[in-house]
Amino acid sequence: MIDPITAFATAQAAVAGIKKAIQLGKDVNGLVGEFSRFFDARDTVQKAANDAGKAGKSDPARAMEIVMQANQLREAEEQLKHMLVYGRIVTGK
């Protein structure tokens, strides 16, 4: 199993690849591998965030970093959903 930091980087790379492909008009069906990488990595980070919340598992700074990464990936997932449904990138800014 990969560590949560590597998983977070993998998820971010998958999101960037998916966004770029959609902007270029690629067929979403051809992005199954990228979506799979994103969700697998997201699950790894989420599991680490859940485990970090348990007492004695890690130091507070590391736990907070993992939880923040899990939140970022949830936001990225919402952006991907909007892109698929509405065909455009939505930013929170």
C-alpha cells in the first residue's frame, strides 16, 4: 500500500490529467484509468485521515496535514462531478 503523501500526489496528478483531457474535448470513457487512479488514491488518503483521527496513531501536525489533503480531494471530486455534468471547470474562487 502506498503512503498517503504519495497517494495525494497521485490523486492530484489524476485530477490534472482528467481536467486537461476534458478541456481538450477527449471522450470521458477513455479516462477510466485516470478516474480509477484518482479514486484509489483518494481512498488511501481518506483511510489515513480516518486512522490519524484515532488517538496515539500519529503526531498532530501529520494528522492535520492528512485530514486537509482528504478535504482537498473531496473538493477535487466535486469539481470533477461538475465537469462531467456541466462540461466545464468550476473553481471555488
